[in-house]
Amino acid sequence: QVQLVQSGSEVKKPGASVKVSCKASGYTFTTYVISWVRQAPGQGLEWMGWISPYSGKTSLEQKFQGRVTVTTDTSTSTAYMNLRSLRSDDTAIYFCARSTWGKKGWSDYYYHMDVWGQGTTVTVSS
Amino acid sequence: QSVLTQPPSVSADPGQKVTISCSGSSSNIGNNYVSWYQQLPGTAPKLLIFENDKRPSGIPDRFSGSKSGTSATLGISGLQTGDEAEYYCVTWDGSLNAGVFGGGTKLTVL
């Protein structure tokens, strides 16, 4: 079955970095993009960005540019999200999601996330 | 503040129908497709609707989606207590070149 399995919980100090992995199975890894979404405690979902394992193309939310790197290893069907210079407000559950992104016609973008990882809790605390 | 606006909460009785709205602009909902997600407490989100009104396999037809102009709507009929969850709309914003989420709507089945 199609699934995404994420790495385990992390506890980091402010200023450190964290790298979350997301291993895909049950489908051809390069035929979908991988999105990253986070959820702070008691808050809503926040889009971080996506990467195409096929082309390496990425799209990142502006607030994360310069601090987040998303990569993939097609040999192991694994996506990675690296977040640097951690702050206390980066404490959140981080999700990866198999996604479909594209355009129909002149400007009608379609984008949806159909399979999600179980989430990785990242706690930033001194 | 979220780019897409959803009501913070809605409620209805079991068996009734409820609608959840998602309001945006021409740079997002107005020109792009909308998807909807259900998040039960303590779990990852689940795709309910994609491309405005399509249901993935396994999603019952009690869940429906529509879009008009710069707003989209999720409908849930025959409400069950198991539908109590947070619901999110998502679309692509062509001006931001980014995915955008609504702030989420908490559904209570009374």
C-alpha cells in the first residue's frame, strides 16, 4: 500500500538544525511531488513548500526561504526537510504529503495532497 | 492571518447537513482548484475533496465540494459523531507562488 513513513521525534536547542525524513513506498516516487506542512500546538496547518523528486524543482513559502532546504534521494525514495536556526516558535508537528501539482489551461493550478506521513514532532527548547 | 478565510466553527445535529465556506481572491481560489481536508484529533489530515468537487476513492458521497468565483464550499450531509474534526481548504496562489491553507473550521456534531 502507498505510505509515507517519517522519522521520529526530535528535541533541539534554539539555533540548532533539524532534518526530518519521509520514506515513500508503494508507488513510483518520481511521479508525485512531496509537500511539507507543519502544525504548531493548538494551531492550524501551515504550508512550507514542495519538491519534485523527478526534476528537483522546489517551491518554498517565502517565510521559510533561507532557513529551509527540501531535498530527495530517489535511490531510497526518501524526502528530507532541513530547518536551520531553530526558534521556539518552530515547535510543531511536521508532515510530509504525497502531492499532485500542475496546471490546466492558462492559469488554473491544481494542487492536492492525497497521502500523508504520520507526522514528526519537533520541540525546540533550551 | 490565513490567506483563505474559513469560519472558526460550525455545528449541527446528527443526520443534518452542514456547509463550510472558504473565501479567497482571484489570485488563489478565483483561478485555481480547491481541495479539502479532514483532520481528526491527533491524526494527520485526510484528503476529502480535490479539484473543487472530486472525491478520492473511499470518501463517501456525504462529502461534497463546490466553487463559485473566489469562494469554495464543503458540504457534509447525514452528519455523524465521527465527523467531528477540523476541516481545512487548500489551493494554490499564483501571486504568492505558494500553497495556501484556510485557518480551519472545527465541526461539532451536537
